[in-house]
Amino acid sequence: MAIALFLDFDGTLVEIAPRPDAIKVPAGLCRSLQLLSARLDGRLAIVSGRSLDDLCGHLDLSGMARAGSHGDMRVAADGSVIGEEPEPLAQFVLRDLAEFAERHGLLLEHKSHGAALHYRDRPQMERAVSRFSSLLAEQYELAIKAGKCVVELVPRGDGKAGAVAAFMSGEPFYGAHPIFIGDDVTDEDGFRAAREFGGFGIAVGERVSDTAQFHLPDISHVHSWLELDL
């Protein structure tokens, strides 16, 4: 049976850090993923909430399929873009987010196709951040991607489910059984898509998943399950 792997990044392959730029990528992770991709004849894709520019700044993904911006920006292993690139957020949306972040002492992360409000240092702001983000999303017809102590606004798209479908529709993924591994709420779409294509999802960490069929307790178990040599 041919297997295709779709792997989230933060919280799945690397530990989540207090700030997005403070992550520590294990030595040997890149080489191990390249070897794993080769064993799967190229049927491996990294599917991350980060922009691809940001993601590739931490991990050399040349020669591997990848999708950033929660799956909406998709690139094949040969570097060709799959589908249309999503639009960046309008300046007036970024202005509103910046004003809210400054007023409440939150971290605003700018991305190529979105912006995220981080409240890890101020967990009591969860409800206020959610309410404010929902109002902006409704006003400007945007999508919300909620994660662990973070809420991101992005253009509306089909997300990680769309990334799985896009890759599975062409070579070398076509006809394989997909496995999607992720740790956060935004990975639920990927789990569902994997099931629709005859595969399954694996949830990582303490969060209970409504969609994944299997579970791994932490990142070290992900590395072991994938047989990565780190």
C-alpha cells in the first residue's frame, strides 16, 4: 500500500516557542525529512500555518512538497506553484490589528497572507481576542484560524483540506493513502481530508481531536513513529 505523509510543523515536528521566531529546529530534522521523502518516492508534504518564506527560513524544503499559510499557498517538490497564491491582508485590516495589539500588549505577527494575534503571555485576553477577530473577519470577509494562544486572520480559502486535495490530485501523491499528522485545531481539516481520500489523521499532544483516528502523545513520539534520525 502506497502511503502519503502530510506533516504539520509547529507542535508536530518542532516544539512551540513563546514567540514564532524562537523555535529550535532539531539538528538533522531537514536531512531526515528528505530521506523519508525519498523513501516515499516524494509523497511527503509539510503543511504549515506559517508562510512558506518563514517556514523555509527554518527548514530547507527544497525538493519537497510544501504548503504554507494554513495550506493555501502550495508548492510542488519541483518548486512550481499549485493553484493561485492567496492575497495579502489589506492595510486597513493590518492597521486595526496593530492598534488592538498595541492597546492590549499583544504580539502581532505579520505573515505573507495573514496576521496573527498571540496572547500566550496574556491568556486572560482569549475571549477579547476571539471577539475582536470575529468582528474583523465578518466585516472584511476574512477567515479565522484559531490555535494555541493565537488567532489569525487570513483570506478565505480551503486551507489544509484544500492542500491535501491539491496534492492528492496529482503525482506522486495520486492513488496513495494519506496520513495527516498535526497538533492543533487548524489540522482538523487535514484529518478530514485524509479520511476522505482513504487515509487517516494522527493528533499530537493533549488536545482531544474529533476527527483524527489515532494519537501520539508528543513530538518525540512523532519523530520515533516517523523513524527520523535526529
